[in-house]
Amino acid sequence: MDYVDPIWRRIQRWTKGKRMRHWQLVAFCILGTASACSSTQYKNVNHPGYGDAEYQADRAQCRKENSTTTSIQGYDVQTRVDVDEVKAASCMTARGWQAVSK
């Protein structure tokens, strides 16, 4: 039995085993690409001149402040970082960042 990718199986079920037409394949790819794009931007209400660089720096700092690092000893050392996204989001709000639509 040959291995079939699970995504390809879903596509086959979606098309009921028929071959996809060229336009269906193009539409599927465009929809997939469009859904991957984010339309949310963030603005700082306390500092209107702040841009993406300041947003990324504040986001990295908030995530670092609200994260825990766990090391697992064994054959090899594994390190895992868990971020409390809720606390990181409240940290960003406290710093004045708010989501705005494009």
C-alpha cells in the first residue's frame, strides 16, 4: 500500500475522486494563500510614532517576561520554552498596543 499524504486525501474527498480542473486548483491555491495572510496591524495609543520595529521589540520582551524554560535531562538535554500568551497579550495591552484593521 502506497503512502498518501493526509492533505491529498482530504482534497480527493473534497473533489469526490474526480480530477481537479485547472481553475479549481488555481482557486484552491489562491484561497490558501489569502487565508494565510494576516490583515491585523497593531498601533500604540501611548506612542503614535511607534512602528513595527518597536512592536516586535515590545512583543519579544513581553513574551520573554511571561515564559518559563524547562530542561529535561536524558540521553540528550532537551530545552522547552512555554509562553503564557494570555499574560503576554495583557503585557502588550499595558504597553499601549491595540489591534486595528487595515
